[in-house]
Amino acid sequence: MKSVSLSKVSRRFGPVAAVREISLDVPQGSFVTFLGPSGCGKTTTLRMIAGLELNDGGRIAIDDVLVSDADRGFFVPPERREAGMVFQSYAIWPHMTVFDNVAYPLKVRRVRGEQLRERTLAALRLVEMESYAQRPATALSGGQQQRVAIARAIVFEPRVLLLDEPLSNLDARLREQMRYELRGLQKRLGITTIYVTHDQEEAMALSDRVVVMHSGSILQDADPESIYFRPATLAVAAFCGSPNLVPARAHRTVRADDGTVRVELSGDGWQGWARCAAPMAAGTQVTVVVRPENVTIERADEASDEHRDEPGLQWTGTVEEAMFRGARRTLGVRCGGLLLNVDAAGDTHLSVGDRLRLRIDAQRTWTLPEALDGPRTEALQ
């Protein structure tokens, strides 16, 4: 069952098209994240679902109930859409107690007496804030305010929960903790949730599906692993993580025993095999996505020939950069015309000037039929 449905939804601000005819179906009970850089249209889309922005094109439905149709001039106001919203700033009312903040959505729906008290305390209990019910909102930490904002959004049992970068104001440790708590709460309630973030790791950790947006359009809508390991475009690949994007030329394509498709490639002083989605014509200019964490590293003078004939890619090069990052050490390895970033364990003793052999299995690569001008590309801007 579709919980939220968008059909060719658009929004313009003067000459600027913030959202461009996007269509999307969000299944009942799922956790879907809009992921993209600032200005890509993700927050505008969320606000149109909530009714805080008026779509000037297309249709929006919640639980198969039409809430907005631009062509007919039909628009259901926010308070009648039964959508709970958590803002980036939390929007906690400072003159109210925690209890009164959470109870407010029930009061405006004319819930009174013992029912109001029980439902408010139940919502606070879900976010482990029941003992703070009578505390002034101004006496809360950022993490506590975020919990109160979530309790207020779910207390009236909305059809859909909408969250606009709710963790961005928290420190790194608390943000990590709240991810697990938020995902656990969503699973327990079974509530359809649409989440907005520019943080790729956050999107991967929380979501059943990730919708990558850029310039008001949807570039890819898939599960987190597909987005990361099988990006649909170079723009998606570059935005999710920090991959090496290696230009190459396709020669021939074969189907492997495991059912995957592999393409034979060559580049500047190298050749090998990589994985792809579909056969590619010989001579096609392509780009290979090589994730730094998937590359096997060996010292060139100690490297064995055991894996030399296995399908995949190999390079030999010299370490030009080495950056210690705690759990891992990121190396910049010059391989002819390529500068490849690879990750080693943090306690690996490698330094500038060391000669290395780099190897990656074909199954851990991904090839896109898009040409790249140079050895790397920038992420979405």
C-alpha cells in the first residue's frame, strides 16, 4: 500500500525551479530518505508533502487521499493532512513545559482530560522523556529538545512522519546515538517516515530506501546498498562516499558464472575487468567506480603473483600522500596518470615514497557508461 504518492510534483520560486516534476511512491511503514546537497529540492519536497509549501504542478496523496492537485487548484491545509513534522531547529516553544509542548497537537484537536494526559505521557515514554514532563523547555539539552520534538510529532498518531535534518544540530557522538534510537522508534511504531539529510552515512544507516536528488530532480531511488555499490550515474557515485572515478575504454563484455556482467577495460597504462549493469559496446568511453575501502594493498617488493590472473583491476604506484584518520589511514597512490585514494588500517606503517601494488576484485567495482574528463570528478554541487 502506498502511504505517500507524488505525481509530477513541481515548485518554482520565481524563475528558479526548485522541484522539477518528480514522481515517487512511498510504501506504508517504510523509512525513505531524501538525500542531496543544499538547494537540491529535498526540503521543499518535504514541505509540500506537509502542506507548508504549495506545489504549483502535480498531485500529492497521503494514504490514497488526495491532499493537493495543482491543476484543479485543490489544496488541503497542513493541519488536516495528519502529518507529523520535525524541523531542523526543533521549534520547541520556550514558554511551555515539556508536557505542554507535546500535548499541544492534541489540544488543538480537542483532546481533553485524562485522555490528553495519558497520550502525552505515552509519547514522552517512547522517547524516554517522561521524567522531564514538568521541566521548562529552556532547561533541555539539544538531544533532549530533539526527543521532545519527535514526541510532539507522533503524539496525535499521524499518517506520516516528516523529518527535516533533525540531527544536524547535535554533536557527532549524540547524532550517532540518536540515529539508532530514531530508527528503532520508527520500527516499533511502524509509521511511514520521510527524512531529509545531506549526510550520506546517515541516509545509509537509517533508510529502507534512499532518494538521491540534484537540481530539483530525482537521480536514483533505491535501497542504500544499491545507491552505494551500484550508482545509476556519475553524480550519484561521486556524492555517496569518496570513490575513485577512473576513466577507461570498454573492449568486450561477458556474463560471469554468478550471473553478473563484466567488461574488459583498458586505461592509461593498465587493463583488466570490472563489473557493470549491462553489456557495453566496444570502444565506449566509460568510468569505473573504485571505492577506497575495497582496494587490497601490498608492498610492491613483497607482492605475490597469486592473484595476478584473477578478474579485476591492478595498478602499481608510489605513495604521494598519507593521512592518519584514526581507524584508517588514507593513502594517495600515484599510478602513472592516476592518483588513487585507498584506505588502509590505521596502524598500517606506510609512508610517502613507498611502492605499492593495488588490486581490486571485479565484483567490487562498478562501471558506468559515462565518459569522464580526467581521472576524478567532483561531487554534486
